[in-house]
Amino acid sequence: MFSSITKLCKIKKRRDFMFKILIIGIIIVLIILVLSIMTINKGYAYKHSVDKLEDNPYTKKHKENS
């Protein structure tokens, strides 16, 4: 009788420990997911600029050689 109670207590402790590990793992995955989404949104929000043709030094040299 005593050994069965001890086994049940050990199983409950092990179950509680595994549940804590599962919760910590889920929290880590959610943090990584949120950071990834924030990084992707920041990348898409970046405004790219293109130099004007007048400011391009290659076209000036190219026109002088022609």
C-alpha cells in the first residue's frame, strides 16, 4: 500500500515537471514567433529609394564618351 502511494506521488511530481517544461517551451516558441513577425513587418515597411538619373555618375561618364 505504501509503495503504491509513493509511486503515485512520484508520477504526479514527474507530470508536474513535464507540464512546466511544456509551458516553458510553448512560451519560447511564441516569443520567437512574435519576434519573427515583427522583423518581417519592419522589413516590408522599409522605404526603398532610387537615385535620380541626373545624380548617377555612370550616366554622366557614358554621355561624355558618346
